[in-house]
Amino acid sequence: MDIARYAIDRPVTTWILILSCLLGGLWGYLSIGRLEDPAFTLQEAVVVTTWPGASAEEVELEVTETLESAIQQMPQLRRVTSMSEPGLSIINVVIRSTYGSEQLPQVWDELRRKVGDAAGGLPEGAGPPQVRDDFGDVFGLFYAVTAPGFTDRQLRTLATDLRRDLLAVPGVSKIETEGLPSEVIEIIVPRERMAALGIGPDQILNAIRVQNQVTETGAVRLDDLSLRIAVPRTVGSTEALAGLRVGRPGTTDQIALTDIATIAREAEEVPRLKIRHNAQDAFTLAIAGIATENIVDVGAQVEARMAELRADLPLGVTIAPIYAQNQVVDQAVGDFVINLVASVGIVVLVLCVFMGWRVGLIVGATLFLNVAGTVAIMAVAGIEMERISLGALIIAMGMLVDNAIVVAEGALIGVQQGRRPRDAAAEACRRTQVPLLGATVIGIMAFSGIGLSPDSTGEFLFSLFAVVAISLLLSWVLAVTVTPLFCVYLLAGVKRIAEGADPYGGLLYGTYKRVLRGTLRFRWLAVMALVVATGLSFWGFGQVRQQFFPPSNTPMFFVHYSLPQGTDIRATNRDIEAIEADLLSRPGVTAVTAFVGQGASRFMLTYGPPDASAAYGQLIVRTETLEQIEPLIASLRAEIPARFPAAFFRTERLVFGPGGGAKIRARLSGEDPTVLRSLAAEVEQIFAGSGALVDIRTDWRTQELTLVPRLDEDRARISGLSRGDVAQTLAFATTGITATTVRDGDQTIPVLLRPPLEERATAGRLTDQLIWSEAAQAFIPLDQVVARTDLVAAEVLIRRRDRVRTLTVDADPAGNLTATEALAAVRAQVEALDLPPGYRLAWGGEVEDTAEAQGALGASLPPGFLIMLVISVLLFGKLRQPAIVWLVVPMSVCGVVAGLLATGLPFSFTALLGLLSLSGMLMKNAIVLIEEIDLRIDEAGTDGDRLTAIVEASVSRLRPVFLAAATTILGMIPLLSDAFFASMSVTIMGGLAFATVLTLVAVPVLYALFFRIRAFGR
């Protein structure tokens, strides 16, 4: 079908296509969703179960093991990891990556059923288990609220009002508040008073719980009505508690609770979490947008509503952004659009210089329509405008330009030779439309592995494949419809060359002809040189640094600070305050937000909140520029360990894409915690001695000193006391006993029973308490039934991976080393360790992430490459031509290795994408050139000079190939400053420079060898 002739003869139809691209592109740009990075599904849920009073080992064996056994039966399961702490079990359930976001709700329903069935086998007092499948919610609008001088109740009222008002903003789905002071209702009972009245903690607890429990109350019939009976709970406030009466054992006396206790609503004595923003106490507002909404629009509406609210806020209240995804996205998209416009401008300028303003305008206009039409289709298809999708347009730029260049250049030559623009444009399309279509599809299929990859990396990069496919197919459509019409309009004024003159004359063409003729004469030498160069390049590839995803260009980093396990949160807070003050005094630091007790909410998809611990503190540090981060980190590394020798300190940069966490991980699995810690110490020693790793730590934390009262079983039996009685007495004498909870608005407040501060037990007076003996109906000294109290180091955190205890040694590369280089420095020594039977070592971290991503990509590449192979064979209907195309692809690595080694950039996952793009461009050029060679040889006939036909065909492709390469290489320049795309840009630039040589030299030489064309004139 002569598509170009149809488009030229029916210009109205073609102009409808043009206007559709222009207007659709404008509509798409204004309405398309915007994100910083593409979303990817976290196929992970968390099962949380409490068992107050149990040790970490008891939780592991009686709660975690029971639930894991049930969860293990799920066929969708990929991995299950767990963390058992005193009184708490946390199980992370990871589902196979083949289950997408649409299927996950059903998977989580099955998980809940499995967990619910297993809950019946949990010990008394444990549970019920809670399944959280909103683990991956991202709160991209993250604010710190400071209100100096406010009372705790005023802060809660302020937070409630802000949350209520902001939830009404269109597009907002969820708001979480953290850092608000927790309150308790304390019932303070002096020990002497209880002893004098013969009332123990049990009597008080029972009185409170009986009054506050909900029980079935029945119903009565009134005529035709059934009236439900509702007996309200009486414990709902401090006043209600004050009215309770407690019975004295052995008597009928009832004593008012206020006669023996003081009841007060107070701030929690030991806070669970402390948050500060720029050295002021704060709480956070974490706002998540609806997934289908444009985060830029949602953020703008939230900011507008906040501006309205600020006018009504009390004096002194400030709301400061910690991370505003809408602003980051708006700036990132704006900067990238500027880079895209700059790239298009460079392309047009180069074309104008080398082909004249007419062809430059034709190709530039076609390219602009291509970009506009792609944006329109993206908006219709629901593909957001983010880093990956915009980068895809740059990646595909060379192939987008090439289609239009081939048609425009062919039409230009035809007009110069005397044809009418209409005929020249139609003929140029007719000769190339099929090979261009085949080459375009092959270029798309080069990225199919990304689109078909089932893991999170493939999901993260799916928009790359989608946008490349859309833009390349549209580029072919425009090249065979719009470009010929533009040629008719703009090439009418092109001067014809003299009769018999060579349209490929001039210095450039002449030089290329001589070089190509010489290479064809010494073809074996040329092939040997290419083989040697390719072999050296593959060897040199081993010297190229490897990387998964690069650090983010957001000027923000984390400081993680940990003290020995068991440290009081107030001691941790004191150290964090000192570091925070130091950071705020440094030039370039614009904001510091401190979290003590746990980390920040998940405000980025690539950030995972760390485990909560009273010994842990986190600082989010924002600087004016990205360049200030590394010197600041180096300074902190030098100073903080000296100031706080007991602490473990590390810094962490934000990263692009999936992954995150420690770059190097050595997982040690086995049963005995002592053996695991011993092996971990050996691994840590190797890591530390290598000089290649920093921030070396384990994920089991340090053991915690624990006081263990040893019960005298005989005396306890005689006194009618159990371990539970002793545990309750000690809890009452120390942290207090939670009797019940009451609700105040949206706040749940625990009711705590405890003695006055001066009567509370200390480490040295732990058994200097009185315990109620049912047998004696009196209080007796606790030390009568406790033989002794031991101070032992106990495990307070036991991690398991796939139901096996697993201790992980984490570390990060030192200096500018990549994870691959750092691992190479220690791997052999670690793997040489003599592991006891039943223990094993596995590597995790970035190396594992890279292997999984590349493995998933590798598994999905064969179908795409098979389609590419089939298309290349179908295009020619023969085997030798496709063989030539595929032979030159590996040779392109020469330019890639040279470029990466020259710049010192690593070969990252994005560079791998660049390599795929490069292979697509190289194959496309090779296919069109071989098709042209076949046509020239057919036109020459059996008696023609076949080598001359090869030279003429190659010369006819010189300008399109050279210009496509030049425009692509120069169009990549704006991306060199982007951390995410820098290595990919260098891969394409270096590889394409060499690929141009391959197309124009290697392809003709291999063609002559494969078809045994021996000499000119034969």
C-alpha cells in the first residue's frame, strides 16, 4: 500500500492527524498525571501480634512460629520474614511479583483467613493478630507542625482540627499524625494503704475491668417490638473512675477508689516517640493522595487549604514541609521538559546545519508532533508524566528522528535529481516504509523485556517500554504520512543538481567512499580488527564499575543513630538534640527534622521506615544544594563517633528506584543465636579489615541486660502464689499495669495502676515489695518467694527468614566504591569461613537486588528477542541478511565500555536500558542499509558491479545514519547532569558513536563476505 501517496493526495486527512497530535498533546500536557517516580506495587503485608510479658524467644516459638506455619501454606508466598521482640511478633509477608495490584486484595483476604485460623492456636493472652496490607502507602505530603507553649490537650485539638479540614481536600485519601504527646489515666495507690486495708492490685483491677467490659445483655418483647437491653460501661473518664468502689477481701465492705488512690490524667511518663523540627517540639502530618489523582494538583489544593487555615491558627503555630512531593514533581517535570525541549532544539539545529533549513524544519516539525502525540496517548492510556516516561522520549530520540530523516533525505535527493516533490516523497516512502516498520518494531521489542519483567523493577520501568512503543510506532506513522506532505510543501524550492551530477559528491562523501572501498579490499583485516576490538571491550567491561540504581538528586539525607539496646529513650533524645543543634549551625543546612524512638512515615515509595526502638534516633537533613551533602556527611563521619563513642552512627542517601537499605548484606542462618553472633563477629571483622566497607552493623541489635527473678517454687506453692502473681506484682511496682482503656474522641487512653514514684521498685530494690497471698489472705514480702535475682544478657530481637533464624551483617561501600567493588573485596574471605553443620551464608543487598532484577529481565527477554529475530528474517525472507544484523549488535559494546571508562560512570540498571536502546538503533540502521544494498544490487542486475552497488547504497545512507547518530548524541547532553540518566546517556552516546562506524563500515564488509562478493567489477 502506498501510504505516502494517500497522505499527499488527501491533505485534509493528514492535517486532521496533525491537529489531533497538536491539540491532543496540549490537552494531554495539561491533564496528564504527574509523579516524581513511577509507582510500583509493594507486594508485602505485615502481621502484628502482641503477647504482653513474653520474652523474645517465647514470642518466636509460640506466636511467630505458629503464624508462619500457617502463612507458609499460601501458594502465592515468595518470602516470609519475622521479628520477635519481648511481647511483640511482627511478620513480613512478601508475595510473588507475578501478582499485580489488582490481584493483591484477594491474596490479602486469603492471608487474613490463614492468620485467623491459626490464631486459635496462640497462647492465652496473645493476639489477636492484625494484618496490615496498607504497608506500602506513601505519604508524599509530609509536614511538621510546631506550636510552642501549647498544652498536650491543645496540641491534640490542633492536630484533630487540621486532620479533619485537610481530609476534606479533594484527592486526599489518608492522613496520619505522629509525635503527639500520649496521655494516661494514672491510678496511684500507696503500698502501705493497700496493705492496711488488705486490698491488692487484683481487687482494683477486677473492679475496673468488670465495670468497663461489654457483655451480652439480652432483649425483651414489647408488643410487636423487640427491645435490646444496653448496659453502658461506667468507666469513661477520671470522674467515672473516682466513683468506683472496691470490695475488701473477706468482708462485705466497699471502699471508694478515691479513698485509697489518687486518679489523674497525665502525660505519658516515658514517651514512645519524640519529634522535633529545627530544634522545636513538633508533630507530623503525613498526607497520602488518591492513587489515581495528580499529586501536583492534590498538593496545590492542600497548600491552598493550609494557607487558608494559617490565617485562623493561633499565634506561633507553624506548618513546615519536610517533603512536598508535589513541589518535587513539579520541579522535576519542569526541568525535564526543559531538557526535552533543549534536546529537540539541538536535533533541529544539527539538521539545519547539515541538511539545510528545509529538511531541518520538516524533521523538527515531525519530531514535535511525535512528542505531542505521544503525550496525548500517554494521557489517554493513564501513563503519568514522571522521570522514567519522560526519559523514554530521550532514549527513543535517535529512532524517532531516524524515521523522518530517512524519508526527508530520500525525498531531498529525489528532488535534487529532478523529480517533483510529490513523486520524490512518495518514492522515498515506498522504498523504505516496510524496512522502517520492521526496524521500528524490532526497536520496540528490544525493550520488551522491561515491559514483560514481572518484578518490581519491571513495574517501576514499565512506562519506559510503553512510551518507547507509543512514540516509535507514532514516529513511523508520522514519517510515512506527515513527513511526505511537509516535503511537498517545503522542498518545492530546492534547486536541482546538474544533469549527471552526483548528488553524493563533496569531501565527506568522497572520503567515505575511499575509506569504504579500501576496507572492502582488506575485508578480512577489517573483520579481525573488529573482533579484537570487541574482545578487548568485553574484557574491559570487567573494569567498569557496576551499580543498581544511583542516588537521588533530592538535596536530603538521613542520619541513623543507635545506642546500645535497652537505652532509655530520654538518653537517646539527649544525644539527638546535640547532633541536631550541631547540624543546624552548619552552613548550607536548611532544615533538620528529628525522630526519636522510630523513623519517619513512608514519605517516598523507595524509603522504608526503620524498626521502632527507644535506642534509635533518625534525622532528616535538607541542604541548599546536592553538592553540599557529601562534604557534610564526611564531616559527620569524622566527628560523631568521637563525640558519642557508645553509639552506632551512619548516614543514608535517598536512592532512585527499587532497592534501598544496606548495599552489602551477609545473611547467616542457623538455630543457635550464640553461634550466629560468633559467626557475625567474624564477618564484621573481615568487613572492617577490608577498608572497603563502612557502617558495619547487624540487624539483631545488641543483647539487652535483663533482671530475672528466680522463683522459689516450694515457698510460692505454700503461699498460693504463681509466676503470674509475681509478674503482676513486679509490673505494678515498676511500669504499672494497664487496667483498661477509655476513649476520648479519637484518642484511646490507657488506665494505668501503679504506686507513687517514691515507692516504685529500682534495680537494687526489685524484690523489696509486698505481694498479696491468697493462702494467707495478707500481704507478704516478695523476697520470701524469690530466691534470687540474676542480671543476664538476653536476646531482645530474633529475626527469621523463611522460618529459619537469620542474623544479617549489613554494611555500605566506603568512599566512591560501588557495591560490586566493595563486595569483591570481602567475598572470598567471608565465603572461606568454616560454617558449622546446619548453618549457611547468603548474600543480599544491592547485589541480590541487581541479580533479581536482571534475572527477571533476562527471563522475559527471550520472547522479545525471538520476535525480533523472526521479524528480521521475515523482512528479508532470507537468513544471511539477518545474520549480519545480529552480528554487529555485540560489537557496539566497544563504544559503551570506552564511554563509561572515560567518564568513570558505573554501568547501572539505567545503563542497561541504554544498551537495549542502542541495540535497537543499531539494528534499525543495519536493516535499512542492508535493504538498500539489496535494492541496489537488484537494480544493477546479474552483470552489475555488486561491490560498487554496496558502496553506493552505503553512501546513500551516510547522511541519515550520521545525522541520526549526531542528533541523538548531542540530544543526550542535557541528560548528563541528571544523576538518574547520566550513565545511560554515556552508554548511548559512546555506543552510538561506535555503532555509526559499525553501520557504515562493518555492515558493508560483512555483506560482501557473506555473499562472497570478491572484487569490484564482478
